[in-house]
Amino acid sequence: MKSFAIFSTFLLIGCANLTPALVNIEFPFAPELVEKIQKNASRAPASLDVTDVEGKSSRRVYFTALYYQYLMVGQHLNIVSDVNYCPQFHHDKIETDSAFIPKFSIYQSSTVNSDSKEFFPELVFNKNFSIKDYHLEIRQEIEALCEEGLSDNYYKFDNLITHYASKLSFHHRPDSMRSVLKIPVFANYYLLKMLQSPKDLSFVHPEEKKVFIMTQTYWFEKYVTEASRKRINLIKNRMVQK
């Protein structure tokens, strides 16, 4: 428990107060599914290697993944990005602006069973904090990264790489899911993949893939895939019942 407590402390400490205080939302997840996947999954698939990300800094990987996710949420909201200048990541921004942006839709239902809410992360949104507010928070961090090259959330990501990526104990603890979800590139990936259509689930942006390689959180990617399948089956079953 000591290493987990230390990592949680890293996530709570604002290293430089580079970004405004954000609303603390917690996406639901299924701890028992996380535990099952962590027990069965190896830390690093044989087809992947950390050397795959050589030549690209963790800062660039973090920015590009986050900016791509920002564009994806904006597309859903029909909001065109007004981030016109990004001196710290000019090339990465231009490259991402031309990328394929998958669509998604929020499942409209007020009858989600209490025992399956863990597969519907969008339930955290309400009239007091909407997905539009969530999009604005991502926008604020993008601004900080473009101007300063760093953000408080980036430091959390860097701490994960530096101190916990190589620790097997961290990757075999279900509570680690709660910790990584405090880092926006993980939280966004989880939310957006759960909302995507089945045909788009197989597509993972290269920089998101590098996030998993750098942090060795292959169990997280596997969890999202399995949770997405369970969600799709739940929705299909409800439609049949209607």
C-alpha cells in the first residue's frame, strides 16, 4: 500500500500550478474486471517495445494525445477548435489537425441499472457539469501546454512514467485504475472509447498507444476494450427488451 499512497500523493500535488483548478469528477469503472485483467495480462505485449517511442518526448506524446481527444469531444459538440497558435507544439498541433477524428454519441437512457452504471461513464455529466464544461476544461489545459509546454496534469503523467511504469506491484493493484483516471489522457481515452461505435473501437491514435507504452499500462487499454464490449451487450439487451 505504501507505493500506491506515494503515487496518490504525486497526483494530489500541483507541481507548478500551471493550470486552473479543475472540477474533480470520477468516472465509474468495474474494479472486479480490472482485477481480473491485471491478473491475466502480461505487463508488456511481445509485439510492443518501449523503443517504439524513442525520439519523441513524453511532453509531445502527452500534448498530442490530449489535443486529439479535445478535437474529438469538440466534434461531438459541433465546436470548431479556436486554438490557432501553439508555439510549444506547433508541428504536433498541425499534424493532429489533419488526423482522422472518430465520432461518438452519448447513450440516452434514464433507466441504466444500478449494477451496470460502471459501464456508462457519461453518467457523471449533469446540468451542473456538462460534457461542454468538460470540453472547456480540456481547452484550458491545452492553452497552458501551448504557452508553457507543461501543465500540472502532464507532471502527473511524467511521474507515472518515472516512478511507477516499471513497478509490477502498481500494475497488479485494482486501485491503480482510480489513480490513472486522474490523468486526463487516460480519463479521456476511457470516456471516448466507451462512447464510440463498435466499428471505431479498433482504432487507437498512435500517440494514445505511446501513452500505454511509456507507462506500461497495457492492462488499462485491455480493460477499456473489455468494458466497451460489456457496455455494447448491455445496450443491445435493453433494446431487445423494449
